[in-house]
Amino acid sequence: MIERIAILGTGLLGTSVGLALRAAGFGGSIVGWNRSPEQGSVALSMGAVDVLASDPLEAARTSQVVLLAVPIYATLDFMERLSGLLVPDQLVTDVGSTKAQIAAAAGHLFNTPERAAFLPGHPMAGKERGGAAIADATLFRGAVWIARRSRPNWSRTGASTLSRWAHGQSISIPLAMTSWWRGSAISHSSPLRR
């Protein structure tokens, strides 16, 4: 059972995930971190997170699921720093819109028997602007959240929690995506085309 989730990056997507988890009945603890204290404070005041961490690595180390909701290069940096810190029963996922670099890094930094699992993810949802202040618990409702499974035994507990939450949000999560990542289907389902 998942008792603690860390959201590293409490902008639009990270804060929306926290709000959606609460709306779906997640009863565990959600710890948030943001490089900008103001964005973190907004997420906290909205109830998307229960507490703000001063150290993102410690927040991740003490959580069963870690969501990276930061820009691509920050995601890659966090992946490098977290890979030797986390243990096999932890799950890390991200919300980045580009997957090639993240999937490649996950392949050599995570997803081995002695390392945490990493599930590259891409929610097909968003808004024209960013920031915690415009986060929305229903942002992902009816959306597709693409996930690329790269390890057969990746954190079943974490995956189960993500699956239950996604079902409650009417989110479709197709797994093991390969050519579709680069296919035209992505361009035709842009979150801004809604």
C-alpha cells in the first residue's frame, strides 16, 4: 500500500496530480517540492500537497512513489541523483513531453533488480499557461497518459496505485508504447487541441 508520494515540481502538472490524487480519495501523505518557494506555497495552500520539503532527495528517499514534474533537463538531473539513492520497491515516474532521453536514461539508471523502477510517462493534458495557481483536479479526466514500461516486474504496488487513480480519472494508460511515441497520433492528440 502506498503511504507517501513525493511530487518534485509543483507547477501546473505536479499540483494537478496532487489535487487529482486527493479528489480520487488517496489517503496517504503527499510531499511537494519546488525550486520556487512561491509555487510550492500555492500547491500547499490548494491542498495538493500536505507538506513542502526543503530537500527533494530526502523527500524522494522517504516516498514509495516519486513524480518528477520538472523540465526535461531537471528530470534527467534528478534521475541521475535518485538512481543510487532509491531502493527496488520504489517507483519513479515523470510527466515530461519528450521521452527519448528519459527512456534512455531510465534504461541505464533504473529498472534493474537492485535499483528502483522508472516508468516514463506523458500525460496528454495541459493548459496554454503553467503554474500551480491554475492547477485543476480534473485536468487529466478523460485524458490519455502514455506510459512506457521497460521492466516486467516494475513496482507492482506503485503501478497498481497509478492504475487505480487513472481509472478514477477516466484516464487511459496504454503501456509498452514504442513506435506510437514517434507517430502522428501524438500530434493529433495534443492537449492544446481540445
